[in-house]
Amino acid sequence: MKRRNFLAATALIPLFASPVADAANKTAAKPGGKKAPARKPAARASTRKAAKTTAPAAAANATETADEMPPAREPRSVVNLPDEPPPQWRTYEITTTLTLPAGGPVRLWLPLAQYKDTAWQRSLGHRWRGNFASAGIHRDPVAEMEVFHAEWEGKEGGGAGPTLEVITRVATQDRHFDITRREVLAERTEVLRHCLQPTAQVPTDGLVRRTAERAIGRMKDPVAQAKAIYEWVVEHSTHDPRGAGFGSGNIVAMLDGGHFSGKSADIALLFVALCRSMGIPARPVFGLRIDGSRLFGSLGASGDLAQAQHCRAEFYGPGYGWIPVDPSDVRKAIHEEALSGSDSRLAVLRKLLFGFWEMNWISYNAAQDIGLPGSPGARLPFLALPHAENADGRFDSLRGGRLGYAVAARRSEA
């Protein structure tokens, strides 16, 4: 993989000499070996010849000599790496179908794929249909997220219940962190400040900070600190598929009880809280698995994707930009694939998922403490599932069976 190639190249930094020079050094070093006679460069010979001729003749001779010489090849070394492979984008069409109980007015909110294009994900548009009274997309530029919002009048007297189908097209390609390259543009200051703030789910003081300090020891470099926190989370957390919903995100309860168990949102938020407590900007990224995995079968999804939500994380490294991590998928693979601590596949996976996202997954948003547009109800810790609201209150797709929710994805060639 690209990241492994660059790490391998980094290990070769002392070897700046070209292969030709290395071969010459080895020949000269052989005991008893005969030294090859010195060969004068052709360019110098042509220069001497040109000194005895007129200017036009010298120009002709120089041209003739240049034509005879083979084209110069630049030696390969760590300062002259081969070109990067071309981008390999995959396009998906994701169809979300929702049905709601009939009778009475009802409103619905559905998270959409992130609208800002990145080097690993591009939104190619949405279309929708249904029997709603009104529908549209609400964009929150502060939280950097888009939400689809629909309303039904719910006329009494029977008839079909509320229905909605939203079709989204997204292109993705795998995301790699390359330590040999630095970002040209730094992130905006207000974004970094926002990603340092504590929230109800992500506290940054007390036990959280003390835990982070133990994890990083005396390290000072922010990337090394984040790597130590990542390793601590992977080492101490466990994946618990029996947890209710997508994840509680109760970091304080996890640290107080010393039981770091949960789903992907719990594990990702633990990483984010520990990073923020040490002054490292970090954020969770909520999204949905949409395809199979080339790493492990348990890290992919197929068929009905209604419960394929998955939360990853990223942190900001000065000079590098946002760096992706996925500690929760390490724990999921350990649980689902029964990987032991001595399994070489686990060692590779732990290294890989610090700096790599396999984009069989789409990002929705990194927003926390969310107020649904047009609703006076309580704020949500995050938005990764569809939510609806009627006269009886608010409900989501995983509780009570009141909101029918199905998601299917197919790969498109266009």
C-alpha cells in the first residue's frame, strides 16, 4: 500500500547514492580487482574538437554528438520517487427508503453524505421522491453537515402512510496519511478551536486528562502523542456488539468504571476526548459502511445497510493536516475474527489503521451536540441515523419499530 511504500522509503534515507555509484564502489573495493581504465567524458572530447573549428562547425559537431549519446536517466533514490498511481475512484448509488406511521403530522430528518469534497470522498448529488407535503436539504455550515428534512400533513381518514426514497451518488477512494508530505494549507483557526472544546460526551479534564497523560508519557510531538493515545485505546478497549443503538458515547462512565467497552462511536469518542485533553484537535466522523472490505469480512457490509453505521476519528497534526485513524475497527476485527495478540495480521492492522481509511464507507458529518432544524426538542449527541417526530414525540430508526428504514448501495461504473 502507498503508506507502507513511503515508510519503506523513509528507512532508506541514508542511501542517497545511485545504483551505478554503488556498483562502482563495490568494484573498487574488491581485493585484487583490476581498476578499469578511466574513460573521458564524451562531452569534453567534443569540446576540445570544437576549439579547432569555426563556430558553425562546432555547433554542428555538438549537435551530432548529442544525437549519438543515449538520453540521460535520472537515478532512482528516495529523493526521486516514482510517480504516484492514478486516483482510483469508485462510484456508489445509495438508496434510502423510509416509511412512517400513518395519522397526524410527522417530520423526518435524515443525515446525508458530507457535501464538502475531499481527496477521498465526493458528493455527486441527491434526488428524492415520496408523498410528503414539503421536503428539502438543510445545510449547517458551522457543523459542516447536510440534513434532509421532510414533513407530512398526516390527514385523518386513512390512506397511505408517509413514504420517502432518497437516492445519493457518492465517489470514494482510499484515504492514506503520507508522513513524507506536508499539507500546503493549514486548517482554519476557528475549526481547530472547535475541535478542542469539551462537550457533554467528550469531557477534557479530570480523569480524562490524567488518563491521556499516562498514555503519552514524556512525548512532546503531537503526532507521536496521538499515536500513543491510539495504541492505548486499542490496547484497553473492547468491542461490544450487544450495546444498545449506535453507541452511548458516555466517556466519563467508561473511565470511572474502568470498562472501556462499546461500539464504534464509544471507542472513537474515547480517542477524541483523550486527544482534546492534551491540546490535540480531534473529531469523530460518523458515517455508513456501503461495501465489502479487502481487509477482513467483518469490516465490510452488504445487503441491507440500515444498521451498518460506523464511526471513525481524525486528529490534526501541524504541517500534516487531518490524519485518519480507526481504533474501533481494530477492536471489531479482534472480536469478530478471533485474532490473538500474537497474530501477525493484528500487528499489521494496528499499524495500518493509524493513518488509513478503507473507503468502503461514506462520511456523513463530524457534528456533535446537534439541534434538528425546525424542532424545539432536545439536542442530539450526534446524527448518524434518521430521526422522526410526531405528536407523541421523537423516535429514531432503531427503537420501537415506528420508523421503517432500509438502505441499499450498488457500485456504479459511471
